[in-house]
Amino acid sequence: MTRVVLHIDRLVLRGLGDADAAGIGAGLQGELGRLLADRGGGSRLASFGHVASLNAGKVRLASDTKSRQLGISTGRAIAKGIAR
């Protein structure tokens, strides 16, 4: 079994309030956990080792997007950034 430790020191999300933090965090944690646990993509992501810095790019969503969905989309962008 491979152990994957993901530590996000700082996540910059511009234009959001503190009230959105819990939903974003839950969505982000859930989606990254799902992607890393996936046998196909997870083992591929786990093989990259230490990544000191990652720019996941822009995540654009509709203005009525819920904070949890933003976390999920951010998790996908981070996974894509690691896989590049």
C-alpha cells in the first residue's frame, strides 16, 4: 500500500469570504481524497513525489456556485497541476 501525504500550506482564493472556507475545505478535501484514492489516477498522482509549489491556474465558476463545488473544482485543478 502506498501512503500519500498532501500538505497544502497556503491556498489563495481571491474574492471569497471567510464564511465560504468550511464548504471549500470540505469539497477540496473530499475531491483530492477521491482522486488520490482512485487506483488509476491516484497511483499516478502519488508517483510525483514532493512538489514544492504549484500554480493550479484559474478556476472559473458561475456566480451562484456553492462553496463546496468550488472546493471540488479546485481539487481537480490541483490534481491536474500535479499531473502536468
